[in-house]
Amino acid sequence: MSLLVSGWIAVDEIETPFGATGASLGGSATFTLFAGALFTDVRLLAAVGPDFPASMRAQLAHPRIDISGLTTEDGTTSRWGAKYGYDLNTREDLYTHVGVNETWQPEVPAAWRDTRSAVLSAAHPYVQRELSGQLTAKRATIMDTIRFYIANWPREILEVLGEATFVTMNDGEARELTGEASIAKATRNLLERGANAVIIKLGEYGAVYATKDEYFVAPGYPLEEVIDPTGAGDAFAGAFMGYLDSVEEITAVEIRRGILYGSTVASFCVEGLGPTRLFTLTRDEVEKRYRTFRALTRVEVDG
Amino acid sequence: MSLLVSGWIAVDEIETPFGATGASLGGSATFTLFAGALFTDVRLLAAVGPDFPASMRAQLAHPRIDISGLTTEDGTTSRWGAKYGYDLNTREDLYTHVGVNETWQPEVPAAWRDTRSAVLSAAHPYVQRELSGQLTAKRATIMDTIRFYIANWPREILEVLGEATFVTMNDGEARELTGEASIAKATRNLLERGANAVIIKLGEYGAVYATKDEYFVAPGYPLEEVIDPTGAGDAFAGAFMGYLDSVEEITAVEIRRGILYGSTVASFCVEGLGPTRLFTLTRDEVEKRYRTFRALTRVEVDG
């Protein structure tokens, strides 16, 4: 039982109307790791530069997170700065310094090749395919992508869609990649182009899950206070795959539960600046909110 | 068992990327009436001018719709023209001629004062309060509002919130009326200001229902083809209240079912230009889609 997480470990600077982080630990992998570690043992595969602060490395210490796959490469640690508008619906990317992640070719360590679950966070699609190929005993994987890769390598993304068990992106990205305005149509389009299962994240409105035979729509958890939306999608993927890694068999019901767990953990994530809320989040807190969430989406008393 | 519907009967001209209606039957009451008539007997309380075309009056003929409350007043029939952008997310209101509805003071006919259910569509809040007061045996009512009234009479709307069983508006309107960016907060704000129950319509993302003790989130029905979003909210209200009028007792479960029926009928509504799809929609079609909808929001097999 283990979940491999490949992605960025970065130094983020985020400004929101509710506060600013200053230079602090971030990157897709950070959010995914801590969300996944609520459910299972997690293995980090990522690169930083020699400039990566020891204090941030120390923040990654966690009994269920193995950071022996965090390598130090020549170059600089990835850095990202962003600023949110007053209602958090608009974000301005101030800068993105890709740094070591521009050229780094991740390789799954020999001892980890039998990991049964993996989150392959946004990366060049061929890198994601290569990583997927190195996992020889995988049971389920999820591949995420972002606007940057969609804008530059749309054809390559479509080419590798079938490599993962689940493909995920947000609604705007799905519209952009497929050219379809309707989410239902965009989803079907991705399935027709080879995806095995698609999860479209709708932000505060929840998520849609679809395969050729199934369709599941999960509403968003009704949060009163959102502090910082950064990393919510990565937390979703980490919790979703962490939960699935922990179950005996991946069934349609477990996938639906996993989506609600993903939404639940994402709802905690946005209550803090950067990944800070995830650092202190406990499984008990998750279970409590999960039960509340289930109750407020049920139509029938027994449902 | 009857549902009173007060609102506008209007002549609409709608342009979408998929076609234009030309001058045709519209107005909030039209959508609400036909949606309600799928579940119960409906009574129309509305005003038109002498210019209201006989052909449009003929379109209102329906075995379950009583149009004896449609009065002809001095002045002109309300008219509204709008044009949707290519992805239907942007709408330009080309013109709004309020006509007879500017000064008309609706009065519930004596024989209808014991109607047990009512949809009080968007109107001046004091008109809505007056109508509510005239219903002496009401079991449940819903009050809708729109940006026009929120912009001009926000204080008056807040003053009458408690008059209805349910208050409904869309997410943007709720944000504007309360000044709260989060839907969960806006909802709580409306409850604190006197609403008994609040339904926030989220368009393609579904709806939120809240009272002081309850919270229910229903996702949107995943439609592949949207032709014209006009009237979806009115169709929702008509079906929701029509369904509730038809049940023996209004319980928490019936309200949740009603919200899914409302979303289901709204999802048919947007498949046609103006209210045309509602003219031919049958209860069997509604039941079939309702069951599909229920299945794709269920987490557990038995839920």
C-alpha cells in the first residue's frame, strides 16, 4: 500500500485579500503529498535546486511521507508567484520560474517501481507517460494537467490520455483542450480520444466523474470561508488516490467515495494560506466533514 | 390541489448562436406555468395589453392551466429582447419594455384565495407581499427576484423575505443582495435577515437549499446540448412548487425531491428555444430523466 506522487516542489509566494505567504513551501507535489498521507503511505518523486531551504525540507517531514525520492539537481528550485483578486475568482500569475523542472527527467527508483498507486501531477505529457511506464505493478494512476501544458502540447496530452486510470483537469482546461463549451460534451470528447475515466474539477461547484458507462456528479462542499484556492486540485487528487490506495478493491462505489474524500480534503485546503491547513489536518477531521458532506447531498433519508 | 402563478406574460425575442425566436410567447409566468402543469393544476395571474396576440393566448391553452386570471389592461404587453454570446454564458439584454406590468396591481380572484401553493415570480417586493397576504389558506409559496429589483429595491426585498416559505434567486443575485462572495455565507445572511428557506440556483452547477437547520446541495444535470438558458429558473420554480403541491405532506425529503424535479424540468427547458420544449414535455419524460439524475448523484448503491 503506497502512493507515488510526482510533481513540483516549489517556493511559492501567494497574495490574497486575507494575507500573503511570503516565500513558502508549495508546488503541486506538496499539496498532493499531505492530502494523500491522510489515507496511506506516500512517496515523493521531485527535484529541487541546491537553493531549496532546509527549513522547507524540514516541513516535508511526516511519518507517512518518504522523501528519499526528492533529488537535488543543478539549477534553481521552481518558483511561482500569484495574486488573487478580492473575491478569489481571479488570479494573476506574477511569475513562474520553472528552474530544475525544465530539464529534469524523473525516474522512479528501482525499489519503488512496484508502487500500486500514483498521482502524476502536471508535467510534460511524455514525462507523465514515461513515469507511468516505469510503474510495473500499478493498480490505479491519475494524471493531471494545467493550462501551460494544454497551450503548448495539446496533441501530446491527447496522445497519452489512455496511459492513466484517471485523467483530471479543471472545467476551463477541459473546455480549452477539447474546444467544447459544455462540460458533459468535453468529458465525452476526452473519453472518445482515449481517456479511461475523466474527473473534471469544478472548483466550488464540485466535480464530475465519467467513464463510457458511468457519470457521477458531486456538488461542492459549502464553505463559508475561503482563504486561498491554491492547491485545491492537487489536494483533491492526493486524497482521491490516497483513499483509493487504501481500499481493498476499486469499485464504482469506492470511486464515488474517493471523489467525496477528495472534495472534502480540498475544502480544508482552501481554508488556509498555501498548504498550511493540510499540515495540521487530521483524518478525524476529514471523516467528520465527509459524513456531513454525505448527509447534505443525500436526497432520501436512507440514501 | 392547485398552484397559483403570478408573473409576467411577455413577448420575447431571443437570439442565440443556435437560432432566434422572433417575437414569441415568453415571460416568467409562461415557463413557470408549463413546468408546474406537469405536476398539478395551475392558475395564472398576470396582465397583458390589448396588443397581446391571440395566437400567443392560444399557446397558453392546456388542460391543467386556468388562464381566467389573465387580465387585459390599458397599455402594452411586456416585451423583452436578449442576445446570447457563443457559449451562452454571456447575455446582452437588448431591451425591456415593462408595459402594463409597470403599474398593474395584481389581485388574487376571490375564488382562488384558498389556493394552497404559489409561485410569486419576480415583481416589486411589496406586490409580492400583498399577493402572499391575499392567499388565506396557503401551504407553501416561493418568491423569486431578479437583478432589476435587487438594484432598485434591495431594502424592500430584505423586508419581505419572511413572507414566503421559500426565497429563490441565482448565485450572482444572492451575492449582489447580500454583499457576500461565498454562496454559503450569502445563504446564511438571507436566513439571518428573515428568510425561512433559501434556494440559490447555480445554473449548470445545480442548486443549494438551506434553512437554519438544513443544507442540501444538488449538482446540475449534465446536459450535452444547451440551446437557450432563458426561463430555466422559472421552470425550476414551477416544477419545484408543482411537485410540492402534489405531495401529501411537505417533508425534508419531499423538498429535496422537489429540487431534483425542478432541476430536471429546467434541464429540458434549456434544450429548446424559449419555452418551446416545455410545451411538448411529458411527465413520463420527466420521470425518466429524474431517475437517471438520481442515479448519477448517488454515492452508495442504495443511496
